[in-house]
Amino acid sequence: MNGMFETSERPRVFAQAPGVDFPNAVIEGLRARLNGQPPEAMARVTLFVNTMRMKRRLIELFDQGPPALLPRIRLVTDLGQDVAMADLPPAVSPLRRRLELASLISELLDSQPDLAPRHAIFPLADSLANLMDEMHGEGVPPDALEDLDVSQHSAYWARSLAFIRLIARFFGTAGAEPPDLEARQRKVIERVTANWVERPPADPILVAGSTGSRGATAMLMEAVARLPQGAVIMPGFDAHMPAHVWEKMDDALTAEDHPQFRFRRLLSSLGLSPGDVGDWHAQDAPNPRRNAFVSLALRPAPVTDQWQDEGPGFADIDAATRELSLIEAPSPREEASAIAMILRDAAQRGREAALITPDRVLTRQVTAALDRWRITPDDSAGRPLPLTAPGRLLRHVAEMRGRRITGVDLLTLLKHPLTHTGGERNEHLRLSRDLELQALRRDMPFPDKASLALWAGEKPDRVEWVEWLAPLVADLSETGTQSLTAHVEQVVSLAERLSAGPDDGKSGELWDREAGREARRLVDELLREAPFGGEMTPSDFHDLFAAVLNRGSVRNPDTPYPGIKIWGTLEARVGGADLVILAGLNEGTWPERPAPDPWMNRDMRQKAGLLLPERRIGLSAHDFQQGLGAPEVVLTRSLRDDEAETVPSRWINRLMNLMNGMSDAGADALKAMRSRGDAWLTLARELDRPGRDHKTDPAPRPSPRPPVEHRPKRLSFTQIGTLIRDPYAIYADKILRLRGIDPLHQSPDAPLRGTAVHAAFERFIRERPKDEARSDARARLLSVAREVFEAQAPWPATRLLWLAKLERIADDFLNDEDERQRDATNALTEIRGEATFGTPPFTVHGTADRIDVLNFGQVAIYDYKTGQPPSEKQQKAYDKQLLLEALVARKGGFGDLGRMKTARVAYIGLGAKSKYVPIDVDETLLARTQAELESVLADFANRERGYTSRRVVLSANRFGGDFDHLARYGEWDHTAEPKGEEVGG
């Protein structure tokens, strides 16, 4: 034998069983077949693999010894780099092709805007590019789509063709358009295979690790298998499946989702049967019985009735599942905790362990859980670039361009960890904090150059900082339709200026470290291809830029913990782990739902010769079968996600259904699998559960008793009501001097509406002339309200809504107001007053919304309510604001009014309906009110009286104020007795 193989007319196809360490088997098989040949024989071998990770692992295994020459290990995509392919035009980047398609789609939507919304331009371009890659890879020309019989889908297909015809130009004659990667790769393989037919290579050529799921790769595998010294080595080949099952897997519509379908198609194209496939190397699977069991469980749907015949007779199910565990966690968090516990145990034992899942959220949760033990797994996928610091900053800048930024937007930029890293970052953070507390949380919802300069005043440190910040804010807002190049350059410039701070000519730490370098690479690529993107709006650019950033990922720069790995599903073929965790096994996660195809349904795809949506499910099934063959396997899923109950993966369902139905031994084996999984869940829960030494009793209902001299000596009208209902809030406010921080994201909430409506009616009453006509009064009320709302509510839609509500009640209010005006000689608004009551003296103060001096010398006191006004019963019992104002008026506490008797008090409701809630006031009522007030004040002047939390609230389910969290409300309820505690000196 001069070469590796004996001469044969039959194509050579070898395989290894699921669970076998495939790269190791490939190497050992090479060594065994070249045993006795000179050392250079290995160097003459060319080994094609499908992933860089497979290539790296093969090299690592060769490096472990013994010393020898290496074969030429190449990726299938490396064929295009050979000198013989130099005359083929170079492929354009995928980004350029997508930009060209996006530009064409934009022009199409300009002429036919009803075809699709503009925000879908780049997703449509990406989908069209994927379709075009698939057509190139499978050798399907555009004419094949034009000739489809679509009589049942004519309207739908007409819309699809409007887009699909855009790609016809990229299938033209040579030189018309440069090829994309997939088109060039197919031409390369076609040329290589044609050359091999004429001049077969004398040296061995192998293709290892590929399933041939794409047309061009399958073409290469067929050609290699027919070479005199060529062979294909298939991973995860199921030798347990009977021949009659293989024969029925000839219809893609019913078998495409089976893990072995691609092998069936390859063997059929080569004229081989499963019996013609030999072992590449005599290496047994870790658990052959499990492989047989999984083979039976994953039979194609049309033949699963064979379970009834073969299931009961399946031998030794216990041996097949002995090293198999099933975790069904109540939630994703508990699933991640249990997985982390398993990986931690493997690390302690020195075992090689791999977590395999397509769920990137779950892998991040597991990584976070492992951090408690300072275990950093070797995550092959890395971290998505948009989640890194440089990616977030670039994304924020792109999102904020072209619109008026809010205070929240500005703080997002100012507090970003890369902002102002050119120098003096601590000073920058101090000024950012001051700006937030003094302006952004109060009266600067939309910061701009003028408002920032007003805040800075004449303080030198602020002035210099604002001189750097204000132009950035202005430049963010000023943009429009322009070229893609201009958009990218502006985003980069703004991000660099933010990162550098006032240090001109630098970019801070934006492009430092691995994440920064990856961001720089993607941005440079986008700049290089931007001339093909045409003109676009800021909104279109943002969608495109986000998609570009999502293509990047960053490996963790920290040295990973040896032996603990996180792999994607494709890497199940690489193998090499003693313990494998197959996680996220729910429908929609693994297998993933096929992406929606906006162009063709599955029947049309089959007729056109394209791949079916089930192809990805079949590939995932093969990866699952590969992983399930490992020495020890843990299957995990969560019973619920964030929204609802989950559906177990179809493969888990098949395993469980077969085990439950095959025999009592099968049901017992399933119980044992669950029991082993539950043990890990129990350990994870115990780890998170506080121990007895750390048990914390619920907080008691507080009732602090501070020294009398530190208790407040004056309260406002509304605070007296708070003192009665929730004394603890007065304690926190007046004694502890705690102040709630204004919300950062100002919203048009009820308090803001109340303030604005109060201001509008106060101004309307104050400026109302005598004998004003009704129509003029109504028009002036709405005009005043419009001006006030404009000044106090920077939300156009909110202003319109508030004005519409006010307009609905305007007539009812004016009708009541006419009666009030007839009874009054003067109407005073926003009048401050105060008076002293009790012993020791206590001052009650505040501002009355409105006091009308009546014709007969008494006054009427009114208060505007945009919410539900308190009833008469509530006013007399707890909400005594207006009655307290009447007491102050009787004592002459409202300035120039002097001592005045109050005829009535009333709330004027200005909510959805105009409502008037009056109380007639007499001396008896006022005397009782004053006595109750002085009794309460005297009670709180006693050290034994505590400030009890939530003493009398409107509803037990409603929080009483800003300090309920401080009182630990929720750890106690209203049935709990207050716990008095002396505080202070």
C-alpha cells in the first residue's frame, strides 16, 4: 500500500459513535493507519475541518506527543486562499453586501412605502443576504424562484418577489458584481472538485467533523470520498438505527429534523448504505447502551410506533441511564444555581466539565453564580460586544443622536465607566453628582447649553466642565439625513470626546483592552464599507449600527479555570469532557424556534431546492445526540421562564415518554434520573438559604420615642394630617431630617398635574376681571391653563391630555364659580398664614389655596383637588387641613385679613368631574377641632408617646408615604403592636 488506503471503487466514509472524543479518535486513527510509514507520510495528509475550535483542539492533541510531523490541518474555507484561486475576484465582506441591499431596499420603499416599514430596512437586508448566501451555497439561481408555482400564495409572493428581485444583480455574469463569501466558496469548491476529477491528488485528503448540511460543503465531502486517497469521517454516527428506518428517511419534509438525516442524504448521494460506513478508529463509545437507547428515542416521527415493539424489549435500561441525571428546576435562576454547583464540584474533583447550551442568558447566569467561588469558565462564545463598556457607550451615543436628550440620557452618558477617562474622572463624577441632585432631578428635564450654563453660574470648576459638556449635548441633538460615513464619523467623534474629557486629541480608554479593540475593528469595518450604505436618517442608522455591534463578541481576558468550559451546541462535536451538562432544554430554546422566513414557506423552499426550516432543528438534534453520548451527562431545564410555564424540549419528551412506557425498569430509571437531579437542586437551595446563625427576625412595627426637645414645634396644615395618620413619616422628615430624592425620570404624574392645575386656577382667579362674560372666562381659563402647562410640563402629548380634561369640566366649574363670585366681595389666592395653639406653644402654618371674603363679612376657604376630594366624614375625622385654616383665620393668622369667622370650607374637585365638597362651619365644630388638635399636640409633647408607623392609613394595601421602606413595612402588618423605643439622648 503506497498511500493510506487501498485502491477501491467505492467512496470511503468512516464515522465515530456519539460520545467518542472525536478529535482524539481522528488523530489516533491517523497514527494507526500510517503506522510503519516514514514520518513525512503524516505531513502529506491534508485534513479539512469545519470549525476553528476543532482545528485548535487537533493541534493541542498533536502537541501532547509523541513528537511527530503534523498533517496540514485546514478549514474548509481556506480552499479559497490557494494560489490556484487567485484569478477569482475576492469576495466582498458580508457587511458591504448587507449595506448594498439596505440601500436598494430603501429605494424600493421610497417608491412603494406600503411594502414594509422603514425601521425594518436592515433586518430585511440581513434576511435577504442570508437567502442569497443560501441560494449560492445550494446552487439555486434567481430564475428558480421566478418559476415557482405559487397559485395559492400569489398576493403574498408578489410582495416577496419585489424584494427578491433586488438580489438578481448579484447572480449576474462574472465581473458584473463581485461575489459574496458563499458564492465565491461554491465556485472554489466547484473548481477544486473539477480539478480532482482530471488530476486526482496522490496524497491523502480527509474531511472530518462536518455533517454536510450546506450544499457546497456536501459537494466537497462527496468529491473527497471518491478520491483515490480520500475519506470522510462523520461525527456522531448512529450505528444502532436499523436499516429499514434509514430507508424511510428519504423525505426531507418528514425527516429533516432528525439528527442523522444529513448523513442519510450524503450516503445516498454516494450510493452507500449505513452498513458501508466503517469505524475510523476502534474506539468504543463511553456508554454504547445509552447510544442505543437515545437512537430508539429519537426515531423519526413516522416510525415512533416501533417503540411499542422495541421499547419493552430494550435490555439494561439501568446501565444506559446510570450516569444520566435530569434537573427540572422551578425557575431559570435555580437551574443556573444547580449547574454552577455541578461545575464547582467538577472543579474540586479535577474533572473536565462542559456546559452546552444555546441559551446565552443562562450561560451568563451560570457564570455569575460561579463567581462566588472565583471560578471563571472558559466561555467559547465570549460576551456580546453591546454588553461591554465600549459597546454600551457607542450604542448609547447612536441611540441619542438626532433627538432632544433627557436628563436620564445625559446621566447615562456622564456615569458611563468610560466617560472622562482622559483625566480627573473623580472630579467629573463629583460634578455629575451635583448636576443630578441640584438640577436634573428638579427642573432640568431636557438639559441644553443654556440650562447647563445657568446651573454652572460663575463657579470656575463648573464653568470649565460645562464648556466641555454643553457642545456635546448640542452636537447630539443636531443631525439629519446624511451619508452613512458621516453618521459613523459623528458617533465615533462624540464617543471619543466623551471618553477623553476636556483632553483634546485623545480618546480616553474607549479603544483600550480587548473590548475596545473589538469595537474599533467593527467601527473601522463599517467606515470602510460605509460608501455602499448611501444616505439614511438617524433612526435608520441606529438600527443598522445596533445590528453591526451585535456581530461582535469579546472573550473574557481573565485566565479561565482549567477544565471548566461553556460551549455552544456545535462544539458538542469537539468533545473531550468527562462531564457534560446539556442545559436550557425547553422548546424555543433548544431546539430554537425556526426564524420567521419573510420570503417563502417550507413547501416553496423544497420546490426551489433550498434548505427547510427544520434543518436547524436537525443540526441541534445531532448536537444533542453527540452531547448525550458523553461519559456522564446532566440534562437541565426550567419549568417556568419569566412569563409562563415552559414546554420541555421534544427530545426530553421523547426520552421520558419512552422510559415511562417501555417497562417498570424504565420508569424506575427515570425516577432515579430525577432523584439525582433533585439532589443538586437541594444543594443549590441550601447554599442560598441563610443558616440558623444568620436568621433574621422580621422587623417590628416601629414607634420611636425621641426626646421632647428634639420634636418639631411647628407643622404645616397638611403635615398635621400626616401626624395623625402616619406619625413615623413626621419623625423621619422633621427629626431625622431625611429627604426623598426627586425622581430622575420626571413623568407627568398626579402630583405634577396637581401643581400645574393649582397654578392655572390660582392665576385665573387672581386675574379675573369683574363682570367677565362666560365665553370670555372660558376662553381665558383655557388660555391660562395652556400657558401654565407649557411652562411646567415639557411633554406635548401630556399637555394636550391635561387640557382636554380641563376643557371637559370648565363649564361645570364656571357655573359653580359664578355662584361663589356672587357671594364674595373679594377672592384672595395663595395666602400664607400661621397661628399658635396649645401648651407648650405649637405653630401651625401653611398656604391657603383660596380665601373668599363673603358679602356678610365672613370668609369661605377653598382648596383645589385634582384627585378624589376627601368626604365630609374624612375631613372631620382626619383630613383637617381646611378646618385648621379656619382656626388660623379665627386667630387672625392670615395677615391683613385680621380675625375672621369662617362660614364654610370646601374642596373644589378638578379631576375627571368638577366636584364641590363643602362643610358648613360653626363655633362648635371649630372648638371641637381645636380641642382635638391641642390634645394631639400635647400627646406628642410626652416622651412616652412614640411616632408609630402607619397609624391610620386609607388602605392596608397602599403605602402611606415615602418612609414605609425605612419602617420595614411588609415585614410587619397592621395587626402588629407598635414597639416603642427611646431614641436619641
